[in-house]
Amino acid sequence: MSILLALGMAMVIIGLAQLAQRLRRGSLPAVPPVSRPEPMRAPFVPSGVFVSDAHGWLAFDAGSAFRVGLDGFLAEAIGPVEAIELPPVGTRVTRGEALLTLRVAGRRVAVAAPAAGEVVGVNELVRADRAQLTDDPYGRGWLVKLMPTDHKAALEPLYVGPGATAFLRRELRRLVDWVNVVTAPAGAPQLSDGGLPQRGVAAQLGDDQLARFTSAFMSCDPAREASRGLPGARGPAALAP
């Protein structure tokens, strides 16, 4: 018995010595850092970009067409996208009608057209490199080129300039309240340590919750817009000095 005990103690001592030697050499495997949920970033809208209540944006492209994409708020809330279904060139849409579809966490999410018009081009590069949708939503992450039916009517209901940024920041605060109410019963921790929604919060929602999110934040329903009564600079008049 004493021999076994002595052998056991010797093995422990040898093990500790080897561990100390590895520590001195720095040969222990690195422990990966614990990743924490990253909060959504404060929205900012570049100059010359018009934003809709349904969180699409448009800006003048070469000629008289508009480039169209997701605004920074929606891109942050949606997070990584698994696939993008872009409309065929020649497709005609009305404002608020589904323009394209995203696949998010296995679910299809329709994105509303911010203006009425005809699709005259699509960004095939973003379909291949979907990260641009969230990394550079107002630049390389554009999605569709749209020739509006009426330029003035297209811009009239949209936010632009400081009013657009202010609108998106109000929407971020509204999303905080919405997440607290909608996910609290399920106990889903959708807020980061800073109290802001996590990036990709929509992808973490259940099917019913995601449907409620799209209805609350991605709809161009005029009744919903009127009931919210959000102030802010809108349309061409907002560009006047």
C-alpha cells in the first residue's frame, strides 16, 4: 500500500513539474476568449441617402435611376444573411410591395420597395458576398437599381439628412422597448450588456416573433406610419436651405 502511495505521489510531482516547464515555454494551448454579444451600432445615414419607414434606402445613381438597399438600422438588426433573392430586371413594384427577399436563419423575409418603379439593375456582387449587406449597407451593399415612376412622389415620404439619422436612432430606442416586451415572456436574452439589441437580433427570434418584427419595422403601411406620427425632415423639401 505504501509503495502504491509513493508511486502516486511521484507521478503527481512529475506531472506538476512538466506543467511548470510547459508554462515557462509557453507551450500550453491558447484558451479562446469568451465572445460576448456585440450590440447594434448607433445608426448614421450618409448625405444624399433617403430612408423609408420600412428601412429601405434609395439614392440617386448615374442617370435618373435610384440605388436601393437596406438602411444601417435594419442591416444591423437582421445580421448575417444566408441568401438574397433579387428581382428580375423589368419587375415593376409599388411602394410597400415586396421588392426582394432575404433568407435569415432559415426563414424568408420580404423587403418592401421604398418607392414605386421598375427594376433596371441588380447587384450580383452582393449576392455572392452577402457580408457587404451589413458591412457596407450604403455602399457596396446596395441591392437594386430602380427607375421611379415619379421622382418627386418617390422622395416625398422619405427621411433625408439629419432627419434620417434621427429617425433611425428613434427606431433603435423603439426596438429596445419592443425586444423587452416581445422576448421577455420567452426569457430570450436579446439585449447586450449595454442594454442595446444584439447585432442580428432578428435572426434569433422565433417564427412568430420574426413575423411581428417584420410587421412592426419593415412595413410601409400608411396607417401604421400615420399612427406613429414620427417627426423628421422628409422628401425633397428637406433638401432646401
